[in-house]
Amino acid sequence: MTVELNITGMSCGHCEKAVKSALKSVSGVENAEVNLSAGTATVEGNADVQALIAAVTEEGYGASLRN
């Protein structure tokens, strides 16, 4: 399963790495890629979408499911 998220609040490479690390820490995530310039994240695996959003939010960034 692939989930695409909109990420807000990222302004630098450190932000990008923090979001990627947060996403990878969620149970069921096989891979996570974050695109700073596009403000998006693509997550592969069997993770709960709400858990992914919560992990990003806990790091201080905004996240929502891409439509």
C-alpha cells in the first residue's frame, strides 16, 4: 500500500530528515520518502494513516492525506 501525504512546516533539509525519520518509526512502514520542495511524503507499507499523521504532528509539522 502506498500513502501520499501533504506535509507543512518544513523549511530545510533537517526538517525533511526529521519527517522521514518520524514516518519510518511508525509500525508497518517499509519505506518513506519526503520531498521538501513539493511538501509531500510517500510512504510504502501497511501503516495506519492516522498513525503516520500523528508521528509527523508530534515532530511539529503538519500532515494530511493527499487527495
